[in-house]
Amino acid sequence: MTAEIIAVGTELLLGDIVNTNAAFLAQELAKLGIDLYTQTVVGDNPKRLKTAYQQAYERGADLIITTGGLGPTQDDITKEVAAEYFGLPLVLHEETWENMQALFAKIHPHLPIATSNKKQAMLPKGCHILPNNNGTAPGVYISQNRQKIIMLPGPPNELEPMFLQEVVPILQALSDKMLISRIIKVVGVGESLVEQKIKHLITAQNNPTIAPYAKTFEVWLRLTAAAANAQQAESLINPIVQELYNIFGNTIFGENDDTLESVVIKLLKQQNLWLACAESCTGGMLAARLVNQSGASAVLKEGIVSYANESKINRLAVDKNIIKEYGAVSAEVAAAMAEGLVAGQNNLVGISTTGIAGPDGGTPTKPVGRVYIGLTIPNKPTQVKELNLTGDRTKIRTRAVIAGLDFLRLALLEK
């Protein structure tokens, strides 16, 4: 089966809204084994939208999935244009209208529902209705003469659950295969080197396929297998995954939904350790990234942004003579910052950052992008990692955080 996504809304064309729905749908269609060759964005114009429908089917799409344009206003035209295209009259669906009124009364008990909302309950005759448990606009599925269209609401909090709960069973019944993907995540190795190391796998790929994706300081390898069921697909993927682990070793930090921070938190929990952060150039970004991860409260004790030298001296007990001799951006100060965090405390890991994020402040001996990560772990000598990063201020700080988390991950693996 071949599908095409048509996102409807002038606000998408103008860039006022980022089209995250298309990314979500593309990923979900791939899991179902449905080929997606084209994505289209159309403004709130009936003629152009009808043309988009026609062109999608002419390109060979068996299925169109639309997003947006199911609201109560006059510029919400997705359903109306589809009804016209398929030659179906719009009729009031009483159950949908009653459900909408009940939902509105629950949310706004003292306000009457606007008569314009009734437009959302006017549905193409004979269509399959997709209930919306998170909003007022139902989804619509029409199948006619081998041409299929599924219309979904625009808000992601409505579209995503509707797709997963209502649309997936429909598409599973229509598809004759299943695609299963598994993502292997590599950190600290450049995309070109990763591709070089797996060139033989890419050259020989058939089923499963392997595709590298470059991320910030990471490379993700998506393995996708097509099979009649999930068990068969996994049996195709597993040998390739094992070969990737043989090639990349512990530069692979996780799979699928794993993040560096989730892996670090898991390792700290397993070893009954707490973590404290002292950040200068990263300004709290490392601690924030950990806090964004559920479960951080079980391992993160504190975070200190010790930006000024006075803070390093007064809060972390860094010897002022070390700063004077080596400079605030130095391996010696990074080590002293980490050690100051954990002084006299058991089961506490200390990690520190100090560096020159730019665009100013660099020197010939300490250029912009020079960052030091200090790390102290109970019963192990303090370690310092020197980084020479490129990019603007934000990229340097972000890359320093990622490198710091990976530095910590690898140290914990060695414990």
C-alpha cells in the first residue's frame, strides 16, 4: 500500500506552526509497512485542496491521510472538499453532535455550545467515523473505488491517540506485511566513520535495511525488517544488531527510546550512587537534561552553576591559587570543582564543566570550544576530559553536556 500525507492549513505554509504531525504519521506508517513517497502542505483553499487530492491519487497513492481542517470555522474545509471529491452529501450525525454537546457542557458548564460547532458533526454519508476522545472533531475514513482517505484533526494531542487507537487497526487489516524497526544509538563517533565501519552491511542490505541518521554528537542506526509478523521481523534484525555491537562496542549507549541521561540514571541507581553537578560554561544544562528524565530524583542530589571564580572558590572550595596559576578553564580547575562537590560524602559522584563557549574569550592556547569535564567517583582517582568543540555558543554547550554524560556513562561501566 502507498500513502500520501496532506497537511491542511495556511498557518503551516506560513511557518506559524511546525508540522510535527507529518513526522509522527511517517514513522507510524513505516511501522505498518505502508510506503510513503510524498508529503504535501496545502493552504485553506478549496480548489487547491481538491487538486491535491486528485494529484495524490494520480501519483498512485492508495491512501491519503489528511491532518487539520476539521474544525468549526469556515476555513476548515478538509472534510467538505473530500465529500465533494467523492460525491457524498454531508449529513448530520446525531450521535456525534450529542457527544460534542456533552463534552462542551463538561468543559464549559455555564456556556452554550456555539452553533458553528454543529459543522463538525456534518459528516460524509456512509463514512466510517473515528471517535475523538480528546476533542470535538471526529476523524473520518472514506473508502471508494480503491481510493481511501483518512481525515484526522490537527492538534497532536487529538491526532496521535486517534491514529493509534482507531486508525492502526484499519490499516493493519489493509496491509499484507509488517515493518519492525530497531534503533541502535552510537555516541562520540562521527557519521562518516560510522558509515565507513558498516559499509559492508549497507552494501549487502536487503531485508533488514539499515539507515544511519546523524544527531548532535550521536549517530542513530535504524534497522527495519519486513515480515508477516513481529517475531519473524525480530529474527531478521537480531543478527545485524549483534554485529553492530561487535563493531562499535560500548560506543553504543542504548536502543530505541534510550537517551544518554536515562542510561546514566539507570547506572547510578544500579550502583547506589548519587550525582552532583558543578557547571560553569554549560550553565546548568547538564543538570537540566537529567531532570528532564523521569527518575532523576532518585540519583540527582544537586546542581551548582559556579560561573564566576568567586563561586568556584566559595561554593566548591577551589584553591584560588589553582585558578591563578592555570586559569578557570583548565584541567586542574575542572578536577578541583568535581572534588569540591563530593568532599566528605560517600556514594556521591561529582561532575564538573568549565570552558570557553564563545564567541569571545578564546586565546591561541585556549581557543573557543575548549572545554574540560571533571569527574570523581568513589574509590577511583579523579578524571578530566579535554574537549575541543566547534560550532556556535549553543552548540558548544550542548555538545559539552552530551560529552559529559557519555564520560560519566563510560566511567560507571568500568566500576
